[in-house]
Amino acid sequence: MRKSFLALAVLGVFAGVVHAQSSVTLYGVLDEGLNYNSNAGGHRLYSLTSGGLQASRWGLRGAEDVGGGTKAIFVLENGFDVSTGKLGQGGLMFGRQAYVGLSSGLGTVTLGRQYDSVVDYVGILATGDQWASSMGAHPGDLDNLNNSYRTNNTIKYASANYAGLTFGGTYSLGGVAGNLTSNQIWSLGAGYANGPLTLAVGYLNARTPGANSGSMFGNNTSSTTASTVTTPVYSGFVSANTYQVIAAGGAYTLGAATFGATYSNIRFMNLGAVASLNTKGYTGSATFNDVEINFKYQLTPALLAGAAFNYTKGSDVSESGGATNPGAKYLQGALGVDYFLSKRTDVYVVGIYQKASGTDSTGKSAVAAINTQSASSSDRQAFVRVGIREKF
């Protein structure tokens, strides 16, 4: 009898040890707000929508110590719409993230649906990922700094932190038999954070990004739809063979103030490679250069204010037959205030104004197109959001 009790006690101790070495965390964000759009297709629009400072989500994050300083990790993250209860990312169950991998002192390797390295390293320095909300992202989020598109079938490496230096990369298999490069996506990035200074660079390359539902521009849908891009900023260029982003950013904190900037060069190369998407008969490449300067000030421990200005310039684009699309320009300003009621709950106000000029990717006079919003019928658009965010 004593041996039985002893055995149970020992098993209980080991069970406790195993339990202590494993963890699963439920987490989430609910972000809901009232919006005003001065011109949504020619009309004023008042709406209640989900997702501003962050997209609404819930997720499971787990880790297990498997010995030798190595942990097995996983993340399953679902996006949803608070206003309607429907799934986000086109109806995907875990459309935000879904991956599993191993982590050790040498870094982390994960497999699944994940963020690219431009998002990981440079995206966090843009105001669209901070106080300006997703509506304050660069026009159409054409550089993906606001993470509009994830990468499927991805192998990802993230280094350990070496005195403030981190780096990593991703490779996404295209899944096309007999063609290794078709639909493939790869990225590289690095960041440095030490004291008041933060710097980052990133590179992203996606082949045939609009070709099918597994590609970059079609991976936010559960159907077989190819490109899901609707913004006139670059919807006419999704026939490209290659989508490339080169990005860099930095921030410097001085007391309660932080000054920051980002730059991105975006190229849609070999237009017409996917003939069915080349409705304007474009040839060659379309290039955009985007510059953002931003500022935020911590007025009190609970109150943050920010301002940003963004300039986007598109290049000339050749059309079959010898015509030329002269490209478009977008000027955008944003102001925001965020007040924390507690560590988990904050309320915020964001205002954005955009002006467009030139000719957009559809071959028409460029119209203002604030990210995530219905495009304006004119060259100007103003947007205001009053929201609340709850984290758990």
C-alpha cells in the first residue's frame, strides 16, 4: 500500500513538472468604431466597423519545453468582424496566422501561414501599425507594411537578439508541379533597437502575386478567386510576374517624443505575365516610391498624440500600342489621439485626409483611396474614426 501511495506521489510530482514546462495562452483583441467617410463612391458614409488600431482577433499561443534549451511552439490566430460576427480574411478559419515550429538559443524556425519579413521588421515603424489605424496605412497598403497579405506555405527563420540586432527571412513554396519559382514568395529583414534608436530594413519578392488563391494577392480568401485587390492605386498592375518591395525605416525617442520615418520602393515587374488580369494591356514595370514621416508624443502615461505625412509617387507605365500612363501621386496626412482607460482598454480618435492626382492603375484620373475604404469619386477624401479597443 505504501509503495502504491509513493508511486502516486512521484507521478504527481512529475505531472506537475510536465505541466510547468508547457503552456497554452488564449488571447485576443476587439476593436470597434464609428466612421465618417466624406466621399465613398460619391456619397458621405457613416458606418460602424471592426478593426482600427488592430484587427479584431482571437488566438491560441503555445510552448512546450522539449529539452536541451529547445521549445516547440505554435500559434493559431483567427480574424473576425465584431460588427457582424463573420470570419475575416475572406472566411479562413485561422486567416491571420497558423504555424508550428521550434525555438532555441540559435533562433526560431516555424512552418505555416505567417507574416513576411518586411512586415516583421519595417512595418512596426509605420503609423498604420501604431496609432493611425489601418486606415492610416500607405495608399492601398501597396507596400504591405500594414500586413494586408500574409504568406501561405511558409518556412520562416527569426534570429535570437544579439545586443539589439535581429534578423530573419521567409520562403513560401508555390506548390506548382514542375515549376519551383511560380507563386513562390521570399523575404529578408533585419532590425536594430538599442536605447532611443530603432532601425530596420526589409525585402519582399512575390512571383505571379495575382495568379491564384494561393498567391500573395489572393491568399485572403477561402475560394479559388485569384487577386482580391480592389484599390485603384494598383489593382491594374496585378498581372505582374513579380511584386517587389524594398523598405527601410527608423525611429528616435527623445524624452516623451518619438520621431520616425519609413521609405519603400514598390515594383510590379513584367506586367502582363498573367494575361487574364492585364485588362489595360500594360507592359514593362510600374514603380512606386513612398515616404512617410511621423511624430508621436506621450502627453501623459495614459495619453498619446500623433501626426504623420505620407507621399506616394507612381512612375510612367507603358501600354501596348505605344501609349503611356503617366502614373499617380498621393498626398496623405493623419492625426490621432489614443487614451488608455486601463492596461487592456483604450479609446481613440483618428483623422485622415488624402489627395490624389495624375492617372491611376486603372487608366483613369486618380481618385483618393484611403486604405480599407471605398474609393472616392473625386481626388479628395477625408476620414474620421472614433473607436474603442479591448485586449484580453
